[in-house]
Amino acid sequence: MKSQSAALSYALVLTAATSVMACKNDTKMSAGVNLKNGSSVAAKGDDTPIDTSLPNDAPVAVAPSTVVAVSPAVAPASAPVSAPSPVAATFKPPPVAVPSTAVKKGNFTVWTVPADPVPFKHYMVYILVNIPLVATNYTDKDVTGSVIGSDTYVKDFGGLWPFDKFTTSPGYGLYQVDIPGSFRKVSDMIKVQSTLLNENQELKIVF
């Protein structure tokens, strides 16, 4: 009888222990479900905060950084700078009116006043010299020459013979050579040269 009582008591204790263990497991399962990544989901109606932290040994995926290539700034090509054009010399009108009958060669222009001299009366031979505008202190020593008449009359001017009227203006030098009158149908040959211009000419006037 003692053996049966002992066996019965052991069976009751074992049943009670099994019930307690089953109750503990149910409590754990109702508290939450473990996920594969280590986080837990709270059971319905549970206010327990959700632990979303990762375990220390869990690999962390890092998105590769995107490198944007920036092209270096290129300065705009500057327009070619053209060389400044030289300033043209300003034209200056002659100091006297030049008649249409005047004879011109190179930088020299000659004519007579009056255009048709009266026989045996003095007349003037005008000799106009074009000189550079930059020339300063221009004098009658630069231009020399001779008036040679077809009647064999010769008169030198300029240089060592500063006896005739000489005037200057910007860009010009002007001689006025006094010639005695002669017969009608006489021509004059004017030979003139300039050291500054490195030029010499022969101009003929017929009247």
C-alpha cells in the first residue's frame, strides 16, 4: 500500500511541474515573437516598446557614395584684341586758294599770279610745298630752287637767297617769288628740291 501511495504522489508532483513549465512557455510566447534579425514584435495589446536595435555582430549595409565628376571651370575665350589703327593726319587746307591752272608734281605745286601775266609787268610765282604735319620750325632753308624763263631769265630762291616771301602753315610751306615781266608767250621752268622730303621736281608753267 505504501508503494502505491508513493507512486501516486510522484505522479501528482510530476503533473504539477509539467503544468508550471507549460504555463511559463505560454507566457513567453505571448510576450512577443523573436525575428530573425534580432528585433521583436510586441504582442497585441502590449505597450512594451519595440527594441529595434541590431546585435553587435550584425553586418550593417552602407550605400555606396555617389561621386559626381565636376569639370573644371573654363574661362571664356577672350576676343582677340586688335591693334589700334594709327590716327590719320588731319587734312589742312592750303593757306591760299590754288587755281585750276596750277601744275603739281609730288609734294610741290606751282602757279603764277596773275594766271596770264601782262607783258613787261612783274608777276609772282607761287611755290607750295606739302610738308608733314609733325614738322616744326620749318624754314625757307629747306626748299631751294630756281625759276628759269624761256627768255633766259634765271632767279634762285631759298637757301642762300632768302629774298622772297616765305610763309608756313600746318602742313605747308609757301614761297612767293617776284619775277620781272617779259614778252608774251614766255614759259617758266621751276626747279625745286627739299631736304626734308628728300625730293626734287621740275615743273613747267606756260602762259
